[in-house]
Amino acid sequence: MTDAAAPAIKPKTALNARRSFWLKQLHQWHWISAAVSLAGLLLFAVTGITLNHAAQIPAEPVVVETTAKLPAPLLERLAAFPGDTTDPVPDAVARWAAEALGASIAGRPTETTADEIYVALPEPGGDGWLTIDRATGEALRERTTRGWVAWANDLHKGRNTGPVWYWFIDVFAVACGVFALTGLALAWMHARQRPSTWPLLGLGVLVPVVIALLFIH
């Protein structure tokens, strides 16, 4: 009797071993992706609310103007700078702007005319610009900020955040995809013991689809 029953037991044992292997793998990737995307998920969840209620959240713009005068040797160097170009200012001028005005203009495109050099300085949650008078060397930097809510909202949108944040959003999106898919696979593997699994998953898909079809025009 024992020998006859053995072949029937082996396939079930192998099936349980495969199930155990995949459960272990899915749990591991689920918690890793959750850990990697945790801060981003919280940020994007909170800013999803603040963006949705942007009209109800007051934001008082704060404008700060700073002036300085370009030293004569640097002003002389600008004499050779083209009169109609979008090229960045010379490195020496960019270093001076960083020290005197706290403006990072190195490598940034300009809107240069014979009279003036203009550099746009947009940033998350604000805006700004810098001008240099090519005749007198008078420089003016204006910076406008709209508070931390606007700053966080711009992080959500990837507005004026630079290449590092650009790539972070891509990595974060991949981690969220792994988190969602491994969660779906775990739900499928546990569905027999949890009868509400498929109704809840179906509801999670159906509700946004119905809202999009019926209420978004």
C-alpha cells in the first residue's frame, strides 16, 4: 500500500514546492518594491490631493530682487559676446553671478541682444530671471516663490526639477509597477482562501473606468 501511494504523493509535493518558491519570490519583490517606492508613494499621494484642491489652498507669491554690478574686466569680456544669441554666458560671468547673486546660470541658454543678456531661472514652486545690462554691467536677479505646497506640486509634475529628478520618477514608476503586479500575483495565489479578492479587484478596475466614461467630458 505504501509503495502504491508514493507516486500519487510526489506530484502534489512538487506542486507545493513550486507554489512555495513563487510565494517566496513574490513576497520578496513585493516588499523590496514597497521599500523603494515608499517615500515617492507618500509624496505623490499627498500632492495628488494638493493638486486636486489647488484652488482652495492659498499661495502668496514672495518676490525677492537682488542687484549687483559686473566688474569692469568681466564687462569687457562681454564686449566680444555675440549681440544676438542663445549661447550661455562665459564661465567667468557665470561664476560671478553665483557668488554675487546666488544665481546658477552656468550652461543655461540666454536671450541675448546688443543691449542686454537675459537668463530664465525657473524652479519648482517658483520662477525667476536674471538680466545683465551690457553697457553698464548692472545686473538684476528676481526670484518668485509660492511656498512648499507649490514646490511639492511641481515635484509631482516634474516641472523644472532637472535631470536627476526626471530619472528618479522613471525608477519610481518601475518600482510602483513591480509593487502593483506582485501584489496582483499574490492576491491571485491567495484568492482561494479569500473569496472577496476578485470582487474587490474587479471593483478597483471598474470604478475608475465608469467614472472616466460617464463623468469626464
